[in-house]
Amino acid sequence: MARPRRIPRSQPGLNTIDTLEHSSANQTIYTIESVDHEARGVSHHEGKVVFLDGALVGEKVRARIYKRRPSYDQGEATAILRKGSGRVTAGCPHFGVCGGCNMQHADPTAQVAYKQRILEDNLKRIGRVNPEIMLPAIQGPTWGYRHRARLSVRLVEKKGGVLVGFHERNSSFVADISSCKILPLHVSALISPLRDLVTQLSLADRLPQIEVAVGEEVTVLVFRILQDLISQDETLLRNFAELHDVQVWLQTKGPDTVQLFHPKEVPGLFYALPEFGIQMPFGPAEFTQVNPYVNRLLVGRAMRLLKPKAGERIADLFCGLGNFSLPMARLGAHVVGVEGSATLVRRAAENAEANGLSDRAKFKVADLFQIDAEGLAQLGQFDGMLIDPPRDGAMEVVKSIGHDGPKRIVYVSCSPSTLARDAQVLVHQHGYRLESAGVANMFPHTAHVESIALFTR
């Protein structure tokens, strides 16, 4: 079957009046009223909402519509007729083709303002709640922040060989890039050498991705391979590891198959929480926040909101490696961390022991997506609770909190819509106040909204 022809897309983030390759004869002019959760400009035309890639608040744009539905249209700006105050020239030469970032055309301050507004709108519209205080946004470096990444690999003969990078915008194709400004400089500099390396491997067409994990002292590359290495491949990988001072790991199937390849005697990955004197070891396939700079600030804020202290009993639900559990224990609280993965629970317990906190931090395995009031009660009573769920949120947890639930709940969220949904239950069913909320710019130049909220009663 012939491959369907791709419709070319213009680059978002235009800075001048420019019709590009598209005729303006049938293009409407739109005034942008807001930005949505996918960083698209929002306008209205003939009774329908219109979502436009590459358009910012306050702008007047000409646009091409590529999807029409009864209640909304989707398109992209092809000419900026009036620039918004937040527009800047994108800092990366691959912006608009590479799909790794979609907000580089907005000033970082404007990006944070959009995210704060998205959080507020979700809380009000979905949760029917308003925080008493909007917290100042947590911000860190806007470039070189991404210490975890999954690079796609494709052998594309018509583009000259192997491509290594992120997917193209709105596409499953891999972008042809030579650098990436959101990666640390030394990782960005590996993109071209990695292309050359994979080109020489016997399994160049059987290596779909390379995971990157950067710790405080080491950088790990995990090569996902779909067939065995031959002797020449092994030599090439060893030489690459030594030349670029990285660890090479191999993954043949699922995350449990990740194994160290070269060099054999190496220091482990860890990240630091210096405010609390904690070093957190982790494996290349284990979840950690991609942005260690913002994570440090986020943990600090969570501790100041939750105020754990000696003698208190605190629950850390969806605790992962103990990112929040160990700082709570360092402050003197007795912590019960709960996580659905037995592997992560073991790692969290090891991390507690490594930091001298095993007497105050205990960890349990439980499926928090299936928990009920009885299951939550079995964990005991708590003075405080921290909830840090994945995008699906923590609906079963918040539904199960009883009248004797904790006085303070800090909720760390990677999805403003599920935070708002869960906030509605906490406030309108359980009598909590939404005392404060704010965003953490964990992923600069993207539309991802990380946030933190404090509920009290």
C-alpha cells in the first residue's frame, strides 16, 4: 500500500507578515483571545471555536484550517498581522519541525502566565473551586534542563541515513535535527555522533530508541535493541562509551531487561536534594522528574506547605522513589509511602536506608487506582498527606478520605484537569478549603502544566 502523502505544515511562531507557501485568498483573519492547554491560540469565528497552532494571545493572524468539525475548527497561523507582546524569535533552529517544543515562540514569562491561567480556568470550570491564594510560579533554567529524554531512531535512506531526535510536529516521523537546546549541552552534542554510530551498527534498522538519563555525576544511554549485537557492534559501542564518557546500557524487551553493557565498573545514577541533605539513587529505567532544578524547588515548596514535623504521621501516596517521602522524614515526620510498583517500593526503601532515614520512612505496595475507604483506613490515621499521581489523577484516593482525614493535603499534579476534578471532591464533598495553588514550570517551551495545591480543613 502506498504511504499517504503528508500535508506540509508551516512553522508555528512566525514573526513577520508571511504567507509562506499557502495562498491567502481563502484564509480568514482571526483575533486570538487565549491559549489552550496544547499551546494553541483560541479564537471564535461564525459561532465556532477555532484552535490555531502558532498563535498567541492578543495577536491578529491569518490562518489555514486543516480540520473542520461541527463545533470547532483546527488550523495554523500562516501570517502574523499583529504580534502579541509575548512573542519572541524561537531559540532553536529546529523549532516548528521538531515536535519536542511547541511554545518557543512565546517569551518564558508569557509561557508561565499562560500555564497559570490554564490552571485557574480548570479549577474554576471543572472543579468549581477558586484558590484563596495563587502561589508565585516555580521557575528554573529555560534551556538545558531536560535530564531525562527518549530519543527516537529511524533509518531513512532518502534523508541520508539514520535520524536521532524527537518526532516531527503532529507526525510519527523523526525530525532531522543536529542539536537540541532543552537537553544539557553535552547530551545535545551527542546527537550527530549517535547518528554516525547507529549508521555503522548491523542493527541500524532494528534500534528504535535511545533513552537518556543524566545524573549528578554520570550520563547513561539505554539502547533499545530488537536483535542481538554482533562482535563489531559491541566494539563500536564500547569505543563510543569511552570516547564520550557515557555509560551504555542495553534493553531487549521491557524495562526489566535493561542491563549495563559498558563500562562494567561504574558509579550509579543519582540526583540530589541539597536543601534536605539527600542523594536519591535511581536506575536508568526508573521514573524521575526530567527537570532536577525545578524538582528541587517543588520539593521545597511542598515541605513548606505540608509542614511535616517530628511526631507527625504523614502519607506519601504515589511515592515513587521517595522524592517527597525522604525530605518529610528528614524533617522529623514518620512517613508511610505507598506505590503500586513493588520495584519502586523496594527502591524507595533502599533510598531511605542509604540516607539514614529507614527508621522514619516505611513503604507499602498498594494499587491506589483501586483503593476504597476501607483500604485507605487500613493505612492508619495521618496528620498530613501528599498526593503525587500520574495524569489520571487520584479520584479513588480522594473519594476514600473520611471525616477523620488529614488536616493538610498537598496535591502535586501533572494534569490541571484531573487536579480540578479531584479538587471538586475534596472541597464540595469533604469540606476542605483550597488554600493555595500555583504552577511549576517543569517543562519550559512546552504546554505541559505541572502544579501544586494545598487543601486544609
